Amino acid sequence: MILSESAAHPAVVEVAQSAYDQLIVEGEVDYRVLSDLIGEASGKGVLRAIHRKYSATAYEAMIMPILREIDRQKPVPPRRSAAAQQGSDDPLTASTW
């Protein structure tokens, strides 16, 4: 749907076509391509146009699977505690206060 709705925006068409091609060849699309697709479509106003043209339910049915797939694939960086970043003892595990 994003591909068909973005005809006036060549950058969005290019990323959408890339995502479609990758889906056909590999069976799934890399989260970076999907993230670029959402970013380009958002930046060019394609998502707003889709939201205006279709119902909220239809819009969510189009966009949410893409966002869920990005969330599923994207690596989560390890968390560092504030104490570890500052080089001091962690107050929750320190032997003295």
C-alpha cells in the first residue's frame, strides 16, 4: 500500500520497491529497510496521506505489522547502569552508603 500511495515521492517509491523485492526474494525484509521505509514515508507525508484516506483501523492494519517487524528484528543494545557509566559503585550493590 505504501508503494502505491507514494507514487509522487521517488525516494519513498525506491525504498518501498526495495522492501518488496527483498520480501519476494528472501521471504522477509531487513528491519533497516523497513525503518528507512517508515522514515521516508513519514518525512514525505505519505503516512499522513494514508491516514487521511483510510480509516484508523485500516491505517493501523497497514502500518503496525511493519512497526512490529522492526521491533522484532532490531537488536537491543545492552543497558548500562548510571553508576557504571560514571565509574562509581552501584548504590544498590555497594557495601556502604
